[in-house]
Amino acid sequence: MNAASDPIPQNEAQDIAIKALSFLAQDPDRLLRFFSQTGLDPQTLRKQAHTIQAQAAILDHLLRDESLLLVFCANTGCKPETIAPAHRALAPPSEN
């Protein structure tokens, strides 16, 4: 198995998601873009930031924008290849 497919424990995935939220919150433009693309609003995010669903949405947002993902990783020291497994640890399984 390679690092991109190795599972990440849920608590580590949650830590990465919280770092990602903090990263987004440091820049109003990034945060507004997140709200625009996810349909969340500040009040809802405040209430739900601790939930796995909101944390999965945060990581999904990073995964949809490679340049944002790379800036996040450069700023936090997270490895880019850990974000997708972290997202999988938080996201509900796909329905077939």
C-alpha cells in the first residue's frame, strides 16, 4: 500500500480538518469561497465544526482545489498525500 491509500485514524483526520478550518479562517477570501462553494454559512459552521460531516466538507473543499491544497500543506506541514485518506476517514461511504 502507498501513503495515499493507507488509512488514517479518524482522530488524526479530525485534527487535519480542524487545521484546515483554521487555515481557511485566516483569510476572509478563502473562507468566503468555502461558504460559497459548500452552501454553509458562518452560523452553521460554528455549530457544526466539531461534526464529522462538516470536517469532511472542509477536506473535500481542499481536495477540489489543488492550489489551495498545496498552500494549506505548505503552511501547516501536512503532506498533500494525507488529505484524501483523511477525507475518506471522515466522509460517509458512497452509496451504490
